[in-house]
Amino acid sequence: MSDINTFRKNFVGIFPKEPANLTNDTIFRSIPEWDSMAALALIAMLDDEYKIEVEIEELKQANTINELYSFVQSKS
């Protein structure tokens, strides 16, 4: 599993236009570019980069990028 900084870079990569000022404590659903397409892109990125399958309902349990990273670590 990569470190949190690499994970954040992979997360940012799902957006066509890079969101500004993302930190590990950013509530990712508050990112203006966050929408259903971003959620699907996130699921695809997690499958491609980390080889884990995630359901939308599971994503709803995480609020911040850090929580999402912890969730991915628990699935690896």
C-alpha cells in the first residue's frame, strides 16, 4: 500500500481540473468537482491502483481523504 501522499495524488487524479488546497483532512464530498462521475472514477481508481472493489455504500462511510485512505488500507 502506498503512503497517504501518494494516495492523495491518485485521488486528485480522478478530477479533470485539479481541486485546490486538498489536505488529508479535506471532506472530499465538499470538493466542488465531486459528483457521481467522480465517485465512479474513484471506485475505478481504487480497483486499478489498489486492487480492491468498493461499493458506493462503503464510500459513504468515509468523509475525509484520510478516512478514505484508512478504509483502503483496511481492505488491502
